[in-house]
Amino acid sequence: MKFEVTILGSSSATPIYNRNPSSQALNVNERLYLIDCGEATQQQMLKYDVKISRIDHIFISHLHGDHYLGLVGLLSSMHLNGRIKPLHLFCPPQLKEIIDLELRCSDTTLQFPINYRFTNPEVPEIILENSDVTVESVPLDHRIPCTGFLFREKKRLRKLLKDRLAELDIPIEYYSALKKGADYTSPTGRLIKNEELTTDSAQPKTYVYCSDTLFNISYFKQISNATLLYHEATFLHNMLERAIETNHTTALQAAEVALQTKAQKLLIGHFSARYKTLNELLEEARSVFPETELAIEGKTFLIGD
Ligand SMILES: [Zn+2]
Ligand SMILES: [Zn+2]
């Protein structure tokens, strides 16, 4: 099953040095989930071949402009492209007011419904569950209410030991029950335990998106053991005071989060405009957590494997 994320924007605050504000397209089993929608997200989608029509779920972490100013434009394009299928929007409640105002002022009635699911910045909640994935909101510590998002693959069915099944002559119609964990009783009454006939499927993988936040252990437990952790790393650690003042994280701290929460891999982004090149941020993070990569726009990262 496909589980990968494409970076569309990795800049904090303003577009600069060819970097654009936050946005990512997550592909889970060929369904696309858009995470944050900074200015230029549409252009980035065109550039990196992320089809607008394939987006049915959009997650907005918070209402600083670098995380949502591209959204109304995107909704407008969906409308003009003749979209009629519903769009699911996970966001702070005030975003609905902003969208409603924009639509009212332009006398626009969207052709498609928006199903809102408002995030709660105080407690983690399961905000979406379908056959591929469960999504939890992750309360973060920012200047305004902000949540990250945790995407967890659904647990797969058990794997059949085909040779063993053939050996024991087990009829095909029992396979689906065996995959779900059932034992098998032969026509002569012999009980064969499921563990003899199947093996466990791989552990579900997780993708965690944390932007923007102060380094705070309050969210560590919820995001622990991430297969891939995206964490904001706005500044180098010599700017720690500025990071604390603005409720952001340094590259060193992002690496510390990955280390303490036992992430398998770390992706850092949300780079400050003060850094023209990003090597120092990468080196700083890798000094604590070697499995770190930069969230470079246009790059796709596999989650696991
Ligand atoms: Zn931001
Ligand atoms: Zn912010």
C-alpha cells in the first residue's frame, strides 16, 4: 500500500529563496490528503503533478497565514473546475468564518459541499477514520490554537501460510476468516490454531506532522514511535531565545523530539527566511538524530521501508 508524502512548501512566514509556505500532499493507498495550504500551494501542485481533483481531505494546523492563505484560491479553483463531490476540511472553527466571508463578498455559492470537522487544540481526538487510515489531531503549543496531525495506517489482515494450508487441505472458503484471526476445525473435529496457519501482518506505519510549536513534552507521548516524523525547525539553536519568544522550535530541539519519542526518521521544515541555505540546520539536527532529512519542495518521502 502506498504511503508517502510530497513536500509542496517548507518556508515559514513568507515565500523566499524559491521556498513557499507550508503544504504537503500525503498519499495513502492512492488517496491524497492535503496538509496545510500556504500561499502558492496550487502552483506547487501543478508543478509537482498533484491533481486538485484527487484531494478530498484538507487538514489545516492553525490560522497563521503561512498555513492557510492558499486555501480560498484552491477552493475557488475546485468550484470553477466543476467539482461537485464533498470536500472534508479539518481546521480551527474560525476558518469557516473566513471562508464564509470571502464567499459572501464575492457572491459565490460553491457547487460542492464543505464538511467541516473543527479541531480541538486542548485534547487529542480521532478526527477521521476510513478503510486506509486513522487520523488524530495533536494539540501543539503555539501562539494561537494549533494542532498537528497523526496519520496511522489501518492494521492489515494476517498473512496466510499458503504451503501449510495446502498441506492440511484447508478449503479456500475459510481463508477470509483465517486472515481475520479465526482458528480452523477440520471435518474430523481437529482444532488447528490460527498461529499455525497465518503470520501477523507488519505493524501499522505512522506519519506525524508537527507545525508550529514550542518544544514541549506535552505532545511527546501521543506521537511516539512515528515511522516518519515531520517537525518544524524554524531556527538554529543559537536563536533559541527567538524560538521561545515566537513559540517555535530549533533544529536541535526537533532532533531531540525525534530522539525522545523514538521516531524512525525525522523530516525538518518551516525554515526561517534568515537561512538562505539549509545545510547548517540539517547538520545541527543530525548531530543529535542522524536519520534526519530536509523537507525539500518537490521531494517525495516514503513512510517506512
Ligand atoms: Zn508557520
Ligand atoms: Zn504559526
